[in-house]
Amino acid sequence: IDGIEGDYELKDLFFNKLSDLGSTLDPDYMDRSLVSGVYIFLLDGYDEITSEKRDAFNKKLDVFIDRYPENYFILSSRPFSSFIELQRFTVLNVSPFDKDQAISQVKKIKYDKATKDKLIKALRNEGFYEKYKSFASNPLLLSILLLTYDNFSTLPQKVHNFYSEAFNTMLEKHDASKNGNYRRELKCKLSNDDYKKSFAKFCFYTYYHGITEFTKEEIKDIFKKIRLDYNADDYIDDLHNALCVLIQEGFGYKFSHRSFQEYFSAVYLKELDDKNMQKCGTKLIKKNPDILSKDTVVSMLIDMTRERSLKYIILPLLEEIEQRNIDKEEPFLFYLRMLQLSIYNPRPNIIPAQYIVAISIPRRGTAEGDMFNLFLDLLYFVSNTFPDVIPRNEEKETKAEQLFITRILEKADADNIDTIYGYDDISPKYYFDDDEMIEAIKNMWVGYRIQCYIQALKCIGEIDEQNDDTIDDILQEVE
């Protein structure tokens, strides 16, 4: 989708893809077959669509599904907010690998047999899988673990330390495809520290601009823009052949794992001084608030330097939104007023209807729409980062939501509004002047997140600047 210029139709996109794969299907027959519902559409990488193009894609997908509702549609994505823009879909989470599945996966990876056998033996040992489950149960981290396992004496407990040690290992490791002590030459002859710093700068630039694939000439152009004064050909060769963080596809390159791009983007932000951390971090999030939920940059940065990142990146964004409350309205009502609640019927053809409450997503591109999306992503991020500041009672939330829905439907019926089909926005007049409805919202999942947000804002604002970093953190930031 990101590679398409101008307008497009999903049906044409699907037809062209089938034709590229050798199909001789006639366009008219395809339309009849779409109507009959013989297709299962597997749409991979939803989270990789840039925010600028995601709104248009969602609208086109909605239209396509409405036109051909008898087909099946499966989207894959990283965990991405609560997928409230895809309310007609059922969200299913992939289960983590258990021990047997992790061992089976290692066996399938094409890699040095001795290293594979060593890791499999460790996984079978009592307690190893349980101790390092966060790595062994994740397909991506398991593959990186295999890549670097020979050099780990003990595995780090935190993910960002895992990536750090993995890259250190890749700087020193032998060629994993060969037996013996063969080590590829690093042509740039840089120190390990210079490799990390320069690659972090490259990763942040490409991540900020949403670039994951590039030609050699584009890489050279990026080097000029970010003032990396190395021989670009040698540097690319090192990243590709020796460090294996870039892979070549056709005439271009891409990251071997996008997680390396995210990790080093977080490293780059961490090494900046407070002023530049705030500038770069807030610009990054305001450009694409989705990264708070779909990527790991901010979460890893908070893991690396919690107080600094909360104080100099998250707090300024929260305060910018708070400053919009020029009438000094009670905070809960102010933040609630920023949200457009909707009542949603996931399966409108089923009787009786089973409604839930959701939040409508406004179109990006307007000042109000962009501010709303920033607030919404911050709302989810902050309430997930500080889940314990407000006690949660899910049974109470469910009862409050049902009470709210019942009252909304009664008010809609009194206003002669037809039965809600799909999902419709709720007019604020139905609840803002009704104390019982406001109380119901406070006890619902929406209210829980708003109250977490308000409490977290206070917690972050009270961070003691003198206790931001340890001596080790400060020494690592000094040039």
C-alpha cells in the first residue's frame, strides 16, 4: 500500500496480484466470484502501512467488505492499540511458543547445526525455558537468540539489554554459517562504539521518515544528510555481510529485523542531551502517534532511562494537551469531551443486537483530528504504562457499560432514531448533562483509562530531576 502513488481500488489491486501470480481469471468472473464469497483474503503487515495512508486504506477496505460481505478477511499486525478503527473485525492474539514449539522452531531455522543443538539442549534443561520465556516464546527474539547464543554466558532480563548484547556479539562473532573461527573483515575499521553511534543515527533518521527499504544510492544520500563521514560502500558492506543487520533484496536493502531499527532509534534518543531528546522525541511521536502502540521504540527507551524519557518526551506532550483546557474544566470531563464515543454493534445481522461502546477515529490531516489521534494514542500508552495507579474492576466495568448502552438506546428511541446498524457516534447531549451517565462512563473501560491518564500525569510531573539518572547513565551520555 505504501508503494502505491495516487488513488487505487482494492479489487484492481487483488486482480493484478492474481495476474502476477499466473492467474488467467477474467475480470467479470472475478466480480461474480467475489459476490459468491469463495475467497479468503490474507492481508499481512497492517501495522506497516504509514499513518498518512492508513485512513484511506481503512475506508477502502470497509467499502470492499460491504460490497463483498460473503468472503473472509484476515489481517495480521503487531499489537496495535485496541484496533478500534477495525471494529468490524474480531481481534485474536497469537499465543506464545511453549517449550516444545520453541524447540521445533529452532530445528526449522537454517543455521549452524552445532549452535542449534546447543540451544535445543538448553531449552530442554529444566528451568531454562521458564527463566527466559520472554525470549524463547517469541519467534523473533528466539531467532536472534539463536544467532547470538554462543556468546551469551547469561541472558539479560530486559529486552533492550538483549538487543545490546546481540549487536555486541554480531560485532565480534564468527560467520555462523561456517564451522571454525572464521570472522568476516569489517571494512570501515571503526571501533565498536562508533559502529553503534553511527548505526543508531542512521536507524533514527530512517525510522522517523518511515523508511525500511532503500537502494545503495539512497543510503549514500542519507549519509550526506546526517553527516556520516564514512565510505558508504564499505559501511554498507559491513552492515550487510559482517553484521547482518541489513539484507539485500534485488537492487535494494532492508533491515534484517525491523526490531533492530527500533532498538537503535531508542538508543539514539537515549544518548541525546535533555533538550535534544525532548525535541526529537516529541517530534517523532507527533509525526506518527501510532508508534506509541505499534512499535517498541518508546517502551524500550523508557526501559533504558525511565525518568528522562517520561519527563522530557511524554510529559511535554501531556502538558500540551492539558493546556487546551482554557476554561479549567474538571479534568475528567475535559478529557472525555476530547473523545467521540460511539455505540457499536459488531454483528448487525444478529438478533438480538449485542452492543459495545467504542471510540470513533476522526480523519487525520486536520489540526483537531491530529490532536485527537495524539491524545488517543497517549491515552492508551499512558494507561498501559501506569496500569496500577487506579484499581481496576472488570466486572464493574461490564455492568457500567451495559447500563450506559441501555440508557443510550432508550434516549435514541425517544428521539425516534432507528436501531443502530454497525456503529454510530453518540451525541454528547445524551450523557454530558446526566450525572448517572457520567458516573457510568467513569466506571467503564473508557473512564478507567482517562483516570489512569490523569493520575499518571501527576506522577510524571512529580519526578525528581535530581534522581533522573545513575552515574553510569550520565557517563554513557558524555562524548
